[in-house]
Amino acid sequence: MQRHIILVPYKEEWAQEYKKEAGRISHVLHPVLSAIHHIGSTAIPGILAKPTIDILAEVTDLEQVDSLASGIERLGYQSYGEYGISGRRYFCKTDAMGNHLVHLHVFREETENVIRHLAFRDYLKVHDDDADFYSRLKEELAVAFPYDGESYSKGKDAAVHKIEERALQWWYGE
């Protein structure tokens, strides 16, 4: 059965939840960790989000993360390897009901995927028109596909790509 897609307004508590979880993750990844970031919609005030904290960890050695995975798993995460994105290690923390609480994305430091996520987040924080558009689109898709995560995600693809292009141009000052 597909999970129900529920979007909620931004909550100040998400920043605290991120900090708490980032501290726990940092303790495990410290031998290779170079930076850790709150990403995704829960990191962007003013937009609707699924109540799942997305964390991006930048590391110096991605292969060493594999040897540290058991430590992440002891924090309540399940490891999914690359999970469809080359050069990533993905972990998911759920509650007893299977609700996603935290998604942890681990990439080698300063790679394209890191820049892409940070640029997207920072761009939407200061470009209200695009942030509002993105939030409304997500709401429409959640109503249209309440139990179809694949269609919800596919519905966002073109908009995400367009915003991402603008974000990267903005990030690099082009």
C-alpha cells in the first residue's frame, strides 16, 4: 500500500528536529564528515512540506560511509545504498507506523548533487514567487495523487528542473 501524501505548513520545530538529528548523525559520520545541511521543503520557511526532515551529509570518502552504515542503522535508520542516484548513500528513518521521519542523503563533498540541493533550497528561501508556485504545485499534486507517490513526484519533475536551472544560475551568479 502506498503512503498517504500529506503536506503541512512550515513548522519552526523542524529546524530543532534537524539540529538534534544532525548531531546524532555527525557523531557517527565524524571520521569522514565535512558538512551537514538541512535540505528539502522542511528547510524552506513558508512552503508546504511533507513532515519529513531531509538531511544532506557531505563526506570526504563515500566508500567509508558503507563501513559506518551500521552506526547509522543503530540510530533507527534503514540503509538503501545508492537508491537510484549514483554517488549517494541513502538512509530512511521511520516511526512504528511506517511514516518517514528523516531522509539522510550522503554525498561526497562539493559534488554536483550537493550544490544542486543547496542552490535549490537557498534560491527558494529568497525567491518568493517560485517558492509560492512550488508550494501550490505540490498541494495540487497531493490532492490529485493522495496515495500515488510516483505520480506526485513525476508531476513535480518539470517544475523542479526549471527552478533548479534558475537556482544554479543564481548560485553561480550568472
